[in-house]
Amino acid sequence: MGDTVRVSVVFPRQLWEEVKRLIPAGQRSKVIAEATEREIRRRKRMESLERIKALQEELYRKYGEMPSCVEDIRQMREERDAEITGLR
């Protein structure tokens, strides 16, 4: 970490005791920074999902439910197969 800053962080006593017990003294800052980065990524993903959900709702309100295209695709495949079969 080339560009670092020192901050004070408050932990519940029991959690800090577990940190001290499980993580060696020289590695605590790194472990806490990595956990913070993971949480930031998780929160960004959650924000993205919320924006997607809002967009989906807006599109649904604006356009309603789109009709199924399954039958159209089946028909196009049959037409293509008929054209290919006719060429042979």
C-alpha cells in the first residue's frame, strides 16, 4: 500500500478480541482493508442491482409485458430449414 492513511476505527470489544487472537499483529491492517474492499464491491453490486430493478420497473410500466417471440422464432427456423432443404 503505497498511498496509505491512518484512521481510528471502533470495534465491538468481543470482535476486536477475536481479531487479535486470529490475525497476527503485522497483518491486521491488511486483513481489515481487504474486508473493507470486499464490502465496498458488494455494496456497489447491490446499488447496480437496485438500478437495474428500477429500470426494469420503468420499462414494464412504459411498455408492459412484451409478447413471447418463441412462436416467431420457431416459424423462422422452419422457413429457413425449408429453404435449405429446397436448395439440396
